[in-house]
Amino acid sequence: MGGEYPPEPHKLIIVTLFLALAGASNWAALAYIHDIVPREPLPDLISSIVSQQAWALKVGDSMVTLCAISMIFIFVIHKYRHIVIRRTFFIIGVLYSLRTISMLCTYLPPGYSDNETRCRQQLPRENRTWKVYLSRLLEQTIHVGFQDIEDRMLCGDLLFSGHTLVMIMSALTVSYYWPMKNRLFTYFPKLCALIGMICMIISRTHYTVDVFFAIILSVSVFTLYHAFCEIDNYRERKNSVLSGLMITKAAQWLEVNVVPGRIENSFSIPFIDKIPIEWPWNRPTDSNMSNSSSTAVIESA
């Protein structure tokens, strides 16, 4: 679908704040549960087959970074970047909120074979002060959730892999918002995500179930949001079984000025997108034209 959409910067600011709060809640939860989680690793299918591979953690972190860069690349060059960023930030914020809840509900011990040397010492109850928690939170905030793997770490952020969340969201975002022609680039984050998830498990940074839950939840929330966006008219959206969910109620507000259906996937370079350059991947495809009936959408609004 062509057409111009209002940038609505206030919505972008709100979802950015939501994402920041969701991320900070993860770090706050980790700062708290580090002193509570046990230290004896649980049995795991992959860990029983493959011994701990210390080198894999660095490779896994590199794959997360490459996936994130590929997603940022889409943010920068997509014609409707404000819509793509807004949607992606909101979905990641929802997922990080779910991750915080899972971390606070069930405490899983770290999966390393050498937990006592990998993890920082746990403080006795009388030494667990707000100052300690705030110091840990500030440290995590400064490093954007990453920890120095050469140093002893805060442990316990398990059950829902944050590394996998970022990699899967990057792969899904690039695949969904890349034009149908010249799809070769979409395989890059998928390959990085596959390598990264394997590395997260064999390095014992995460249990197999952590990665599995992260895949299921990330794909589900991403698909749910975009399935709602692709409902072809406002009346069907209101009557849909999806309309009763909290996530779709938020989507109704975020998408109120976006014509229902799939937005046109084409690229424009920031600041020079007024220059009439015909990129080969911007040529119309059957997929992008499938929403040509959107003019009939407004009549049911």
C-alpha cells in the first residue's frame, strides 16, 4: 500500500519509554534474584550430550549484536521507519515485561558447570540493601544488560532467554519488512540467530527450555500483533476475537492512523528520501499490491 502516514512522534516516545522501563525491570529483577537463586545447575538435555563450551558465549554475544544491527538497518532504511520502529519497540517491550515476570516467579540456578567461579558471591540477607540493588541496576543500565564475561557475573536471569528474544525479533522484523524481491539479506539474521541460540545452550548461558520459551513467545507476540494489523478493515478488527486482548487494545491506539493491511515494504534513505531514486527492491510486487483493496477499508471505519 502506498500513501503517507503521520509520524506521530508522541507514540514513538511513549513506546520507547515503555521499552526502557521493561528493560530496566529485567535488570532490577536480576539485581534482586541473584542472591536468591540456588547454585546447583539443573539437568538439561543438551548439556547431558555436549560439555560446556566456554568459547561459545563470545560467539553467541556476537550473533546477538549482528542480529540487532540487521534490525537497526531496517529501521534506518525502511520508507515507513516510524511505523516499523514503533511496532518493534512495543513488541519487544511486551516480551521484556513477560521476561521480568518469569524471572520473579521462578528462580532457576545458572547452568554453568562452574557456577561458583562464574557467578558473584551471594550476599547474606542482612547485607542486601537498597544501595546494593541500585548499584547493580545502575551497572546493568550502563552496559545495556550485557555483562563482562571475563569477570564474575550476576546470575539467575533464566527461564526466558533475553539473547534469544533479541535474535528472533531481529530475524522476524527483517523478514517481515524486507521487500519480497532480493530476499537474500533476510537469511543473514536467521543464520545468526540459529548459531547464536546453539551457542547460548552449549555455553550453558541458558538452558534449552529458556531458548525454547523465548522462541515460542517471541514468535507468538510478533505474529499476534501483525495478524491484528493485517485484518483488512476496522469493523472486522473490532469484532475479532483478538480485540479483547490487552496487546491488541494497545495496537488499536498505535495503528489508528495506519490503514489496515500490510504496509508497503520499500526503502528510502533518511534525509534524501525526496530524491527520486528507483531502487530495484522498491519495485511493486504482487505481495505489496495485495492490499490494493484498502480503499474499501475506510468505508467500514
